[in-house]
Amino acid sequence: MDASWLRGTLLVLFGYALTLDVDNVPMVVWDQDNSQVAREFILNFRDSRYFQLVGFHDNYPAMISEIDHGTARFAMVIPKDFSRYIESNGQAPVQFLIDGSDSNTATIVRGYIASVVTRYNERFLLNALRAASIANPIPVAFKPRPWFNPNFESRIFIVPGLMAVIIMIISALLTSLTVAREWERGTMEQLIATPVRAGELILGKFLPYFCIGYLDILIAVVMAKCIFGVPLRGSPVLLFVLSGIFLTGALAQGILISIVARNQLFASQMAMLTTFLPTFLLSGFMYPIWNMPLFIQGVTYLIPARYFIVILRGIYLKGVGIRVLWIHAAMLLLFSVIVVTLAKRKFRKKVA
């Protein structure tokens, strides 16, 4: 009964989360013209189910901040003389700044934008022909400018996220067997009989895997740069510091599972269920979180890899610092503190 309930829950959870559709793409606008013609052009995006207008700005830094924080996937800049270009049968250049860090989504978004602009141009031309006036067949010139990944190379988007997935899975799986193995082999009773305190026992299990995990992170960074050609635009020091926080939480989660399970098979299954599936599907690694249903988006806040993937892609692709990433870093730190505290409280130096 419990297994059926679990399977049903996972089916509903991932069935809603796994979608290749890209709808409600968040966008921001800088309308320098502020005319009726420009507002009518913006309505073509606002009324489309593919876009969600989240704000207006009057400068580039504000729009860049929205893209850096991930609250907008692209920005539209309407030039000052937009209406004059349109009304005089000229060609108005409209700039679109697309977040290319997610190459797959950026490609789809660029196609959506081109489709809306094309429909606007066709409708404008049709109205001009009905009025028997001479019109420019292409009144709006679509000028996309992808940022962070201008060539839409998938490896530049995938590799930083894959680092988080691998670190989370390997760390939790390795440490999930440590305490459970001691119980199965009967050596835990000997450890309990020693004067070593519970916190010291957990630290002894934790430190070797922490060193191994840091070595894995170093190898991953070198491979990303030398083999896959992923640019590291941000601070390497910040990358390793925040990676250490994430690694601490992942290892502590594995130890907590091992303490609770007391069985290697059950511990490995729990580790896989609570790390691999959520990290792969609900962290934003493959499927954009903003495109998921609201209640699934709420669940993703419990996935630590969600914050680490944003950190990795922010440091690697956008070159942002702690001023942009501090909320995600704070959430990682909170997660690490909680799981370390729980692991220490759950471990008792007694047989029963």
C-alpha cells in the first residue's frame, strides 16, 4: 500500500514537472518611445500565451539585473523613434536581449519572438494594402542578441548543471552506506563502547568523503574548462567556497539517511529516491522551473540542487558574484545546517 502511494505520488509529481513545452516566458520591456504605436506592439507579446510581461524598465542595468537574477528570460528594447519609423513606412529596429544560458529554452524563445514579430509585420502590411497605401513590408526589424551563450551550445548550459547533479548523487550515495554498513557488520556496537562522542563519530565518517568530494569538484572544474570548453567568467574562489557548502549538505544528507535506515539496501534506495530523481527533474537542470505548475515550483524550493545549479550557471556563464547569488548561497547554508543538525540528533550511542 505504501509503495503504491509512493508510486502514485511520484507519477503525479513528475508528470506535471516533466514538460517540454515553453509557455509564459517572463519578459521585461524598455519602451523608449512610449507611444500608442509602441503599446500596440507590446500587446502582441502580452496577449500571447507564450510570454508573461513581468515589468517595465527605463535603463539597461535594471533589465540586466532581471536577467542575471533569472526573473526574466529576455528583454525587449523599443527605440525612441519607433512610432515615427512605423508611420513613415520606415523600418524600426527592436532589440531583444535573450538569456542564452539555457540554450534549448533560448532557441525556442527566439523562435517565439520571431513568430510574434512576423505576425505583426504581416498584419501591418495587410492593413496597409486594404487602405491602398504604400507600406514597408517589414516595418519591424527583429534584432536578437543572445547573452552568455551566443552560439546556443548545449554543453555550455548542460555541463555546469551536470556538475551539481553528479556531486549531489555521488556524495549522498557514498555516505548513505557508512553508518548502515557498521550496523549490518556488527561493528557499531564496538564504536558505541568507545569514549568517542556521537558528533566525533559523524565527523570521522564525514571528513574523508568531504576531501574526496572536493577532489571531484576540482576534477570537474578542470574538465569543464579543458575538455568541454565551458568558460569560467566568475570567481573561482567563490565557486569553490559555495561548492563546499553544497557538498557539506549533500554528504550530511547521505549520513542522515544512513543513520535512519540502518540497512545498506534501504539506505541506497532512499538516497537514490531523495537525490537523483529530485535533482535531475526538479532542480532546473533539464526542465525550467518557471515553466512548471505553481505547486511543483513550491516543491522545488526543498531541492538544494536548485540553488547550486543557479550558482554554477551564474558564476560560469554570467560571471555574477555574491551580490546576485547571496540568496541562493544562504539557502544552501541553511540546508547544510539543518541536515547536519538532524544527523547529529538522530545518531544515538546506544544499540536499541
